[in-house]
Amino acid sequence: MERFFNLKEYGTSVSTEVMAGITTFFAMSYILFVNPSILSVAGMPTQAVFLATIIASAVSTLVMGLFANVPYALAPGMGLNAFFTYTVVIGLGFTWQEALAMVFLCGLFNVFITITKVRKSIIKSIPVSLQHAIGGGIGVFVAYLGFKNSNLITFLTSASDIITVNGVAPAEAKAETFANGITSVFAGGGVVPAISTFTEASVLLTVFGLLLTAVLVIKNVRGAILIGIVATTLAGIPAGVVDLSTIDFANNNLATAFGELGTTFLAAFDGFASLFADSSRLPLVFMTIFAFSLSDTFDTLGTFIGTGRKTGIFSAQDEEALENSTGFNSKMDKALFADAIGTSIGALFGTSNTTTYVESAAGISAGGRTGLTAVTTAVCFLLSTLILPFIGIVPAAATAPALIIVGVMMVSSFLDVDWSQFEDALPAFFAAFFMALCFSISYGIAAAFIFYCLVKVSTGKAKEIHPILWGSTALFILNFIILALL
């Protein structure tokens, strides 16, 4: 084992690597609870998503450890799962099968750009300031999602601001309009957000969970977010939010979960049949795949470079190979390949983009330096199938604090944006503004690109805009035009 992972070369040992792997698992294991709760909103079966999350995380992390020999763990990405559900399925109207098809294509695309120099062109086409703006904007989106899901934020609108109810203008509504109750209300800009009145037990439980998790994170407690989820769930029992009688060992076990997995396994291929059937949707499809890929790619690169440079996991030659090489000439190439493969594997089993977790830094800080750390984390994910019967009792009040805290961590990307320079501040602001208030990561990316191009053209620096960035911006604008004409 020492020879396979080159432990002596990196100054580590088996025991150190194993402990580092366990540390990484506890730092990121909250995704086992959060991912099913988010993707189930898209109509996907919860137990199937739970298993898909485990399989995608374990397999891709094993590839990372055994093929790239680096101590990074992967799982369905926060922000990307919210994008999958709330933007692609709910906002854009795709089925979850079609969304999985797009995630699968995103994975293949990322594999392609990893083994060719296309990756170099794409990386260089997106300015560093925009990369940080997009990362910070996703953080705002994720935190906002936590506030919204927990009802910490409520919304008020007057009758005059309601445009349609169940797709019909209020003045034209008839009895049959409400035959199945009120299913949708579309309102104008008069909707006013407000903080909750804190009269609901679930809201008070969310506040408890948020305060507890924040304190644990501040004190650098290992597995702080997971501890927060578990403690909040337990506190929800006497509060009446969690009902233990709903635990059903007969219907919530590995056998039933694998039965549900049959619904999502290879469902991505079912989505292909309708995904490209309507030519008018093609710009939207390509834009969505691009948004998936862009978020995944730079999130992963930021994690690799931010942690690998300081610890020596990746050398200067590895980072140079990121731009100049093809194939698998460096550990960075292999690690990026493992990340890309993970996305397609996850889509095949039934989950959103699998990406490298920044929480891997917890294991690295504990001494992890080789792939043995990743292998240990993968084994921990496989063992987590034992908690399957308890997944269904975890309330939104317990997962919402995790979303908010993770969002806060992701917002730190804004530190690398020069806010004193209006040219940098404008695209960054609109990235965050559109992602949160339009509830769409892709729209935030579109806004950032459009305003970046506007800034460069206005300052006479249009030549600094990479052709790929021009093409991406044109695709975003074309999509907006098509949406306006439909």
C-alpha cells in the first residue's frame, strides 16, 4: 500500500491517510441528507437519489484516489443540485430525465476538454474576476435557497400585482380554473420579501440549527455541518417537527432503495429522446449544458489550485500542464478526468453533477496527501448506506442551515473581486443579483458575461474579449430572445 500510493515520498503514513479520509467524509457527508431533499423537489424518488449520491460519490472518489493519487473527494455539488432542480426543471420546464441527460452530456464534454487543449482555451477565455464572481454568486444562490426552503423568508403580494393564477388572468378565471386548487400564482414586481414572524415550530427549529451550526463552524469542529443536521433533527422530535413514527424499516431499506434506483438508473437516456426533439429549445439546451460545465469546471479548479498549491499535492509543473498539455501527463490532468467521469457516472445512476468538494481541505489539513485519503472517504460513503431508513425524517429545517452555511463559505470567492474597480464590480454584482433574485444560476452567468462584454466594449477594450466568451454571450442573448418570442 505504501508503494502504490507513494506514502513515503509525500511524508505520510497509512494511519494519517485513513484519519484524513474519515475527516473529509464527516466534513462533506451532509450532502447525503441535502441532495435527496433538493432533487426530490424535481420529482425524483428520494431513496433512489440517496443511493445515486452514494454510488456517484464512492466511484468517482475511488477513481480520484486510485487513478490520480490525490486526496480529494467528490459528491454531487451544492449549487449544481439546486440549479438542476430549481432552474432547469422548475424554472425552464425540462423533465428531470432531460436534466439528467444534460448532466451526462456535461460530463462527456468535460472529459473531452480534459484530454484535449480545448480545456486551455475555455479556461483562458473566462477572466479570473468572472470566475470568482460566478463562484460567489452561486454562494448567494445556495444561501438564499436555504432561507427560502425554511420559510425564514416570506413573500407578500397585493391582488393588483397578481398576473395569473393557474396560468389564467384573475379577471378571466372561472370555476374550472380552480378545479384542482391553486397550483401556481404568477405575480409582478410588487412582491415584497419579509422575515418570518417566528410563530412556526419549523422556523424556530431552523434558527436553532443555524445558530448551532454557525458556532460549530466558527470553532472549527470537524463535521460541523453534519453535526448540525443531526442535532437539529433530534431537536425537532420534541418540537413536533420530526415524527419518528414515519420511520418505516420495511419500506425504507436497501431492497426498496435499489427498487427505486431502477427508476433513475439510465433515465438520462430516456431524456435524450425528447431533449433534442424540439429545435426551438436547442439554444436553451446548449446554454444549460454550458452553465453546468462552467460551474463544475471552475469550482473544481479553484479547489485543486487553492489547496494543492499550498501543500505540494500539485506541483508548478502540474498547474502548467493544466494549460499546455493533452492526455494524462500530470496529476492535475488525471484529477480533472476523475472529476469529469464522476459527473457522467452520477447522471447514469440519477443525480446532478458530481464535483470535487472544497471540504477535502479538512482531510488535507489533517495530513492527507495521497489517494489513500480519497479511498478511505469512498469506503465511508459505501458504509453510509446503513443510515438509509433515517433519511426521510430529516426535515427542511435541518438541511436549510447547512445550505446557508455552505453558501456563506462559497461567497468568500467575492474576496478576489476588486470591488473598487467598477469594471470588475459590475459583472460580479449582476452575477450574484440574477442568481439569487431570478433564482437561476445560468441567468447569473449570462448577466455576468453580458455586462463584462459591455464594460470592455465601452472602454475600448473589446479585443480583450476571447472569441469563446463572445460566442457564449451571443448564445445567452439568443436564448433570451427565444424566450421572449415563445
